[in-house]
Amino acid sequence: VLGRFPLPVEIVPMALAHVQRELARLGGTPLLRTGFVTDNGNLIVDLRGLQIVDAVALETRINQIVGVVTNGLFACRPADVCLLGTANGVQTLTAI
């Protein structure tokens, strides 16, 4: 189960209030990351208090909210490379 840490959601500024209401309807507590703007001029809301059991479904649902640019789950497209820090240095794992 994911959700121990806040989930970042990138939002178009003019849709902030709408997106925060929709994120709250998902059961989390949206909190605007103050003093921060993305490279594209968008805002970040940290969504706290979720228990994420189906990351793909939640990522899809959040990304379908009008005004959301993307979110930090990245579950719909798995990674091709994993850089794993170990006691013996960095281990590179690649998808088959």
C-alpha cells in the first residue's frame, strides 16, 4: 500500500480550486506547496492521507481531472531502468 508520503500533483494555476476539490473527493487532503512554481509555470499540490492500493487506477483518475498536468505516481508506464544504491555502489537494473 502506497501513501505514506504525499503524492505531488502538478496543476494549471487557474484550475487550482477545482482540482483541490476533486482531489479531496478522492479521500486525500490537498495542500498547496507554497513558494514553488514548476518550469512550466504550474503549481504543485501535495496530496496527503491516501492509502493507494491500485496505483494505475489512481494515476489515471487524477490525470483525468481537468487542470491536472500530471502526478507523481508514474504507474501507468513502468520504468525501463532502475538505479539501485547498494553498499557496493550503484546497481543498474533494466527491463527485459
